Amino acid sequence: MEDKLNAGILSGRPFGGTAILIRNHLVPNVSFVRSNTHRITTVCYHTNDQADLIISSIYMPYNDRSVQQLDDYELTVGCMQGIIDSHLGCFFIFGGDFNIDKYTKTVACNCVDSFCETNKLNWLNHDTSEVNYSYHADVNRHYSLIDHFICSPSLVDGADPKVCILVDGDNTSDHYAISLGINVADNNEKMKNTKQRPQYRLRWDRADLAAYRSTSDNLLATIVIPTEALLCTSPCCQTQGYALNSYYMDIVDCLREAAGCCVPSVREGIEKHWWSPELDDLKRECIQITNLWRSCGCPRSGYLNETRIRTKMKYKCAIKQAVLSINNEFNDSLANDLCNKDYNQF
């Protein structure tokens, strides 16, 4: 444990945590709410046309039914109650890893039931038409439905709204993500218009250069060459400026169109510096086998499920190895620069 604490950023078990991601254009309308516990992250979304929305991400203690665990659980539920008491009249959403199944009548489950009943909140059921679990330890065959949403009734439609369990092939976590659609008034059109468009970057290292050359040749061949403008001998060609600019833009448009057809683009900021084509292939295999597994009814045994588990484990191990390798290379490079007294490189 001491080695873990001295290693820098705390990650992995037992250092689970909570977070809430907010779209940039919504930030002006969101404020942080103090929860008084590291197990809850809470924000308030301020709206113009209805009551404010309080959103909390929950990570409950592991349910080992010990006295310490029950004390921690009740303390966390007490902090949830404190959030409600300090924001009367608001709408509420509590979501995350509750570490309990809704229909197992344990002390912890009764505590959450009582919390929902007291505050007139809905503990929502899941859509189990595809899978009936959100946590899956495939190695030891342990499956449970421990990730939940609790919310104000007016935020959801219907008598029995369902939480969706997202079975994604590229999710390497032991938990499937869950999602819930809610009714929240949009603040105004101005906020929508200020939303920044994502920036994309061309990946020339993955481009089909032969196809790009052929496509650009064909497109460039359609441009009408302004011979008179190109042969202009007057100073600065002021009389042919429009024709030259138009010719230039035609060339740029052709090259951009060819790149759009033959060069893959990625959104800036989402790719990891240690990512490789091999990881792309493993990710693709993992998604394909998961989709096939889902189309066959998500069996928990048999050849197809075993293949899916092996493929996922291979993908996870490859990611860990890639991160470890790039860190070792970086450390070795620093050590070499220091030993060689190359302080500029260091």
C-alpha cells in the first residue's frame, strides 16, 4: 500500500472515484456543489424555465456486509440526503456504482429504498432485454446489476422508464456503461450557437497514398487553367488577381476533396500518443466479436463467449503493455540524456 501511495497518481483498486464530464457550451450554467465525501461528485445545472438540476455521480463502498462497510454506506447515503436538504425545490439525479442489487434485501439496499421513499425519488429499473447485468467479471463468471440511476419522477417519461445497459465492444472496463434520457428544458438558442465544433486532423501515416494520388490527379484535371492570368507580365498582376485567386482555391478544394476520400481523419485530443495500428486491429476484433455475441443473445457460456472473453483480455493486455512500454521508453530517454549531460534534451 505504501508503494501505491508513493507512486504518484492513485489508480486502480482500491482507488476508484467519481467524476462528471460537462460539455463546453454548458459550463457557464453549471456550478460545483460540495458533497462532503469523496464518494460523491455533484454539480448543479442552472436552467431558465424550470427548477435547477442537481446531478451526482456515486461510488458506494464494496458490499462485503461488514460493520465498517455498512457504516460507510449509511454515511454516503446521509451525504446524499444532505445534498437534497440543501437544494429543496430542485430536481435530482443520482447515478453510478451502488454496489448493490435492487432486489436483494440487504441492509444497504433497505437504506437506499428508505432514502428514495423519504424523498419521493424513483429507483429506476433496467432494460434487461439484452443483458441483465452491468458488472461482469468474466474470468470468475460473476455477474451483477449494481449500477443504477435514482431521479426525480418528473425527469422521466412513462410509468416504468428503463435504464439502458450499453454493451460496447471497445469498453475494456468490468462495468458496462448505463444511460438514461431525461426531460430538461434547454436554456436558449444562443447557447446552442456558441457550441464549438470539434476539430479534426488528417492522419497521413494511415493514408492510401496511391488512391490519393490518383484521385487528386483526376480532380485537378477538371480545373480550367487561366492561361492569360498565369502569363500576365504586369506588376503584381492586379488585373488578373481574381482569376489567380480562383485558380488557387480550385486547387485547394481538389486536394481537400481527395484527402477527404483517401486520408482518414481523427478528432483532435482523443488519440493517445501510445496508440498503434496493432491496437486498432485488436479494437476492431473486439467490437466485431462483441457484436456477433450480442446478435446471438449474449450467451454466458460456449465457444462464442469464450472467444469474446479471450479477445477482450488480449485487447486489455495490449493496451496495458503499450502504456508500460511508452513510459519505460520515456524514462530510459531521460536517463540517457542525464547520463550524457545533454541538459537541453533532458
